Amino acid sequence: MNDLPEYFWDDLLDYIEADKVIPIIGPELVTVPAADGEIPLYRHVAERLAERLRVPVADLPSGYSLNQVVCRILGQPRARKEDIYPRIRQLLKDMAFPPPQCLLDLARIHGFKLFVSVTFDSLLADAINATRFGGNAKTEVIAYSPNDIQDLRSEKKSLDRPVVYHLLGK
């Protein structure tokens, strides 16, 4: 980011103030504490899911992904993707990690009312609630679902509280 022109940050701040910026959060920003620092949440979930479901991972590449573990599961006889979702949901519930610093920093920018997430976790909403509401769950969370389509209650400029929209569902 050092190669950005000097005026970039001024322009960005002006755009935020004018309510023309919507942050989009991907899995690379969602990290969790580990023995040797922080690791991506998806990597941690992949490891725990493989352990819980006794999925052999010895022949997977180092740093294997959640997608690779899920593909390995689905390659087993009688495996169904519908059986994987509850396992991941339970793992996330059992983990209860604090939001990473980068999400806390992003949540502190009060010019942002709408956040789009392409992850399935609640850490962004947790960060907003922690920084803006003293930990109280006041952030609205909307998740895409093909069977239950939801949208914003009002136009973005009229939002009275922060909203996290999970574009790919939860």
C-alpha cells in the first residue's frame, strides 16, 4: 500500500464521510489465535472438522483448506453435504473466539453502517457490537438464503444501526 498516491487516503476518507463506501470482508481478514500466532478461521475449522469427523488428512497438502476437507468428506460413501453444515455450525458455536484486531479496527469506523461479508462466521458482528455497543448485540445481521430471501429494511442512508449482510449465507 506504500505505492498509493498521497491523496488516496484523503479521497477514501471523503468517500466514507459521503457514505459511498461499503466494506466487503472476506475470509483473509477473519483470523483466530493459535499456538504460533494467528491462523485463518477457515483453516482452524478445517482442522477441527477433520478431527471431529475422523477425516484422513495425511495426504492433503500442508495448510489444507476447509474446501479440501469437505471434498474429502463428500468423497466418502453415503456422505451428504447437508450433514456437514450442522457440524461446522456446532464447531463455530464451541469455539467462541474474540474478533481479530483488524475487524475491531474496521468496526470503529463509524462512517460504515453497512458491511458485506462473504464469510459464514459472526466475528464481524461481534466486533461491531464490542466496539460500538459495549458487547450488546445491536448489530443487525442478515444472511442470504435461497429459501428465505431477506433484504435491508430501508435504504442504506436511512439505516439506524449497523448491518452485516452475509452475501453467501451463514
